Amino acid sequence: MNFETAGYQLLPVLPEMVLAVGAMVLLMIGAYRGQQTTSLITGLAVCLLVLTGLLELWLPAGRLTTFGGSFIVDDFARFLKILALIGSAATLILSVEFLADASRRIFEYAILVLLSTLGMMVLISAGDLIMLYLGLELMSLALYVVAASNRDNAKSTEAGLKYFVLGALSSGMLLYGASLVYGFTGTVGFAGIAAAATTGSLGIVFGLVFLLAGLCFKVSAVPFHMWTPDVYEGAPTPVTAFFASAPKVAALAVFTRVVLTAFPGILSQWQQIVVFVSIASMLLGSFAAIGQNNIKRLIAYSSIGHMGFALVGLAAGTAEGAQGVLIYIAIYVAMILGSFAVILTMKRNGQHVENISDFAGLSRTNPVLAFFFAMLLFSLAGIPPLAGFFAKFYVFVAAIKAGLFTLAVIGVLASVVGAFYYLNIIKVMYFDEPLSQLDPMRVELRMVLAVAGLFIIFFFVYPGPLVSVASAAARSLF
């Protein structure tokens, strides 16, 4: 192979290579200089994520493949990789205060986030089952450690252990499903599977069920959601923000790519699975969150419900449905990062408070913070004209056009139920008697909240760019 050919083969993976080498360099700096480099490494990690995103945008337009079709860079991959990088960079910015504490100066934290992000990028570009598994495990192994990163906290350690045990179980199910699919189709490539899986033989359907079970765990969809509330509550709050944003993007991306590119010939079989998972997730996410007092547990059940709403678009099995999924996840990431910027601000006398009752009277003690959080909650509930309404609108329209009327109706009803617990928090902020003043809001939290909040509030003014990019990304799958 001459140099030019080799260079072209490696061009599609250039951003991933830069991210991997950069993470290793930062690891060496931390290993030689010690924990006092934590803030430096965190700052450099954010710069590295920005550089990786710019390289992703710099790659030639169109569809690029390498490693025999195992690694695909198309408009779909570009869109979701940029979204995952934004989620990871925002998480590191939200983590500055957490890492500033003398007892938590762990330079490895930022490096683990980088390695997990590398896994996400590999996962999003996976063109066969082997690359899918490599990306998934690289993402997950770093997440297991990050969940337990607050070593002095028993809840954090417990969260990491629960996530690891259940994650290992889901990986086993996914591998079993992948081996069945390979056994009955004779190939691991998505294109080859699509050519072989046209009849929906029993073996392929069984393999698909186990494969989707593993992916449902990663998006925390019912019935594989059981880890989510405990891990979200036990993990450090910036880590919970990470779990709720970037990994969800990657998992939903591979979910979409697998069913639409590897199993288009047996749509009727996998559509039933996705419809069931979607309905179960929407209903559980809507009803189970009502009784929660801890804001992080509430967000956990809320995220289960939101993944159900996103899967409504996927159940349609059309380009319009895939477009709805992409718009939904982009808006969801903005809403969740803004919400966690508010949750991280909730400190009194240097101590974090996480109960919903602690938001009492926030509109009188900090009206700007209360306004932005109220807008984010209205958006999460799907109230027009905020961005969250458009997210649900696109997935419901795709489901209706595909003839999934029952799914769309259940989705709307679940959305109404879910609005109750969001409105309850707004009621607490605006109508309950105020508690003592919060500590001042840090500048990095203000920055994340301002960007996310303004995007959510003013999305309806000019939705065109996101809609058109998501449309082009969805079409690249078909």
C-alpha cells in the first residue's frame, strides 16, 4: 500500500486519532506532574474536544469509509459526533467546581471523559458489529470508573458498582445477540446483514432481540432502566450530567443506525420491539417521576421518558422518523445541560442541596435563575413555543405519517402526565415561601445555562439550520 492510499485510509479516523493521542499525552502530563495539574488538564481536555470537533467538520463532505467498511463517516455520524463532543465539553466545564475541591483533585477524571468520548465517536461511526462492540466497551468502561470517581462517598462507589454489574450483563446480552446474527447471516457488516436478513428467520429475530436489549440498556429504556435512578442519584452531579447527555447521543445513534441500515428488510419485526420499548419508557418515565423528592432521581426518570419519546420517531422506520430522532436528541442535550447547570448552582453555605423542596421561593431570591430553570422545565414538558415542543412535534408527526396512531396518542398522553412533575417544581419556585439565599453562581455555570437557555427559548425564531442539518443526516442512512 503506498503512502497516499494509507493516508486516505486513515483520513476518516483522523479526529479519533487526535483525540486518542491527546488523551494519552494528558495522561503522561498528569502522571509526571501529579494532582496539581487537574485544572490544567481539564482546560486542555476541553480544548482537545473543540479541536476534535473542528477536525470532524474539516473532513471531506460525503460518505467516507475505512477498515473494510467497518468505520463510516457520513452526515449522520458527523451530526451526532459534534453533538457528543458538545455534551462532553460542557460536562467538563460543569465539573470545574467539583474538581477544584482539594479532596477531589483527580486529573484522571478529564482523561476518562476523553476516552469515553472516543468510544462514543467510534460507536457512532460503527459499520459492523465488531466496531460497534469496541466503541460501546471503550465508552462504557470509562463511564464505570467516572461513576465512582468520588471515592470518599459510599453512594458514588455504590453507583459505580451497580452500573458496572448491570453494564456487564447488558454487554453479554448484546454479544450473544451479535453472535446469533453473525451465525444466521454469515457476516458482521451492517450492509451484509441487510442483504441476508430479508426473510426474518427465527434465529435472526432472536439475535435482533438480544442486540436491541443491550442497546436499550445504554439508552436506559424500559425494561432495562433499573440502573438509572440509583446511578444518577449516587454519582457526583457533574458525572450525572455527563451520563444524561453525551452517552445518550452515542447510544441512540447506534440504535438508529443498526435498525435502519442492518435490518431494513425486517422492519415489521423490530418495529414491534421499538414500539413496546417506547410506550413502556414514556409511561414509566411519566408516572414514576411523580413521587420523587430528589431532583437527580426525578431527572433520571425524566430521561427514561425522553428516550421513549425519541424512540417514537425511530419506530416509524422512515427518513422523517430518523430526522425527528436527531432533532429530539439535539434539543434534549441542550435542555439537560442547562438543567444540570441549575442543579449544580443549588448550594447553601458551601453544601449542595438536591431536594425539590430546596427550590422553594427561588423566584424571589434569584429571579433570573428561576426564570431560566422554569423555561427549561416548560421545554422538557413540551410546552410551545419552546424547543421541547418542536422536539416532540417532529417525532409524533413521523409516527402519524407511518400509521402509528396509537403510539402517537399514548405519547401525547404521557407528555401531559409528565408535565405535572415539571410544573410542580415551577410551583415550588414561584409560590412557596423562600428559603435562605443560595451561594453565588459560578461563571462557568452561568455560561452553560445562558447558552442552553437562550437556545431553548429562541429556537422557534429560526429552527431552519438544525432541521435542515438533521434532515441531511437522516437521509444519509437511506
